[in-house]
Amino acid sequence: MLKRNLYYKCIDHIEKKEITIITGARQVGKTTILKQIETYLKGKNLPSFFINLEDPEYLQLLNEHPKNIFRLFVLPKNKRAYFLIDEIQYLDNPTNLLKYLYDEFSDRIKLIVSGSSAFYIDKKFKDSLAGRKKIFTLYTLSLDEYLRFNNRADLAELAAKIPYQNLSVENIPVTEQREISLHIEQYQIYGGYPKIVLTENDNEKKELLNELLYSYIKKDITESGIKNQQKAMELLKILSEQIGCLLNTNTLSNLLKLSITAVENYLFTLKKSFHIVTISPYFNNLRKEIKKMPKIYFLDLGLRNALLRNFNSPYYRQDMGSIYENFIFRQFLDRLPLDEIHFWRTQQQNEVDFILNGKYAYEVKYNLSNFIPSKYKTFLSLYENIIFNVVYKIGEAKKIKGIFFRKF
């Protein structure tokens, strides 16, 4: 069975005392990883117990008291036991269960749990569990995972080795570059939800994305307590046309005829359900540089295209620049923590798309002919210590002092 990159990180963490928490959007493969970990444990002859909290009997017992878990399973005497708990967010008080089992039994049991969205975990974790947990976030498939799921382990290995400091395919042989480019086109159209990637028929892919959009996402919205589901979906559609734009809650409030507080609550839910993500600005000069409004990106382009009902090839679309920028954002997110990815913009609207850990700047241009070097003089003069890159898809790069061109 195909394994996600996160599976190996969880296996590396399996002997740690901390609780292993896997979180992410619905349908990205959290349960599959738990099942694979269970198979790994059984292969090592280690006692493991799987609990799915969608089962009402399990849920009722554990809501009554955490120690009821031992009514379901008997701890072995001379071996550490591994408890794999799926859908932890369904508990009334997940913290109570995890804290009790960790504090009372961490010498005898290891907890590995999943939760379908950080929203539920954030809201229901009344205690920080500081020092007791490590959270692993599972996104939709990264590019190298996508290639592996398409039976191209050779291309996946090449893609995985591309560093964010030099985001380029130019060191890959030309034949492989072309093959990767063909896969990237499909990745940009249908995204990286595992079930959709493994479906060969394009019409079935579209149907599955629509099901995801109007079933699972609506479930996220409903279970978060938002009453006006229609407005939340309308907000998501508006955001799908604002990739890489500043997130202005005042403007969104006017468009949706909702209070700013309501808009902020909706955005919180969409972010915590792993559908959208925001990056914050990078600044040194508090007077001249934007320091508050974030920029918006989607975590999966297939979902975004389903919102627009547009599954046309990226090369024949008006929004190709936005798609490419979002795609490049995912390359950085799959290589760096989110809090190390920023953007730069001044009040005069000078802008650089991405600043990575304060050391590397990236401007994204699908077509290099749209890159105007003079627009970046201000940034280059202010931040001489930051390496400035331009990543692009088509065009011919010219040598310009202080600028590195990366074809991807």
C-alpha cells in the first residue's frame, strides 16, 4: 500500500513518550496512516489497539470516563501497548482523555491519535497538553507524493530532492523535466486528495471533487457551529478568485453583507479545517511596510477549481498566474513550516511574493515576460542580505545582477 511522507515521520516518533497527534482535512488519509501504523506495530509483535470514535459505543464509553478504555482492551503485563484512536474530535472533551491516559499510564501505553481538523482540536483542547504532545499535519498530496501515487517513483525521488533555496527543475534531465511538467498540469487541475489522484477517469475526478466540496466541507461548516452555511460557501467561492491577494475583512464583510466578526469566524473555520491558509507580511520598517493584512492561498487547487467549476487545462486559463503562484506556495509549504513563509509589500504597493525564513525572496511569474526588474529596486536596496529569486514556468532568463532565475 502507498505510504505518505508523514507515515515515516510518525514511525520515527513512535517510541517517543509524547502523544502523536495527526491532524488535517477530511479525506486526506489520516485513518489510512493510523491503519498502516497498526500494521507496522503488529509486524513488530507489539500490542496495538485501534479505536474508531465514529463507533457510538466506543464514544459513549470514553465520554463517560477515560479509564473505560480498559474495559475495551486489557493491557499486557510486560509490554508497552499502543493505542490508536481515530476521530478524537468526536469526544466531548478530548483533552480529558489524553491528559488522563498520558499522566497515569504513559509508562505503559503510547497514544497515537487523529483528528479531522485542527478546528475541533483547538476548540475542544481545554488544556494545551504542553510537553505531552507532538502534532503532525497531513495535507493533500505533495508533488513528490502525487508522482509516487501515479506510479512514478523515479520522478518522485527527483522532485523530493529539489530544495526550496533553489526551486528549479533545471538540474533534472530534460526528458524527466517534460514528464514532471505533464504530471504537474494534472496536479494543478485536480489537486492532491488521494482518492481523486488514484481515480483515472477525469469525469469521476470532477464528481469526487464536487462531493468533497458539497458534502465534507459543508460538514466542517455545520459542525463548527456556523448557522449560515450558504454564506460560508459564498465566502469560500470569493476567496477562490483571490489567490495571492491581501485578505481584507472589511471588503469581504461588505460583499457578503455580514459583520466583520462573522467573516472572521468563517475564515477561522475554513483555515482550521485546512481548506485555506494565510501567510503574514515580512517587515522591518513599521511606517512604510504592510504589517497586518495576510495573503490567502488554497491548500488544494483541485478544491479551488471545483469552487470555480473550471477544470480546464491551466495553459488555457485566464487565472494561470494565480494557479501557478498557489502551486509554488505549496512547494514551499511542503518544504518549510508555515511560520517561515511570508510576503513583502509596502504602502506604495511594491511587493515580493514570498520571503522564506528571512533569507530568500521569491517572485513568481508564470510567464517571465511579465517580470519587470525595475519594480524590485526598492526591495533589493532595502534587503541586500536576502537572496532574490524569480521562479517561472515559460520564458528565457537573462543575466541580471543580484537576481537568480529558477525555472519550475
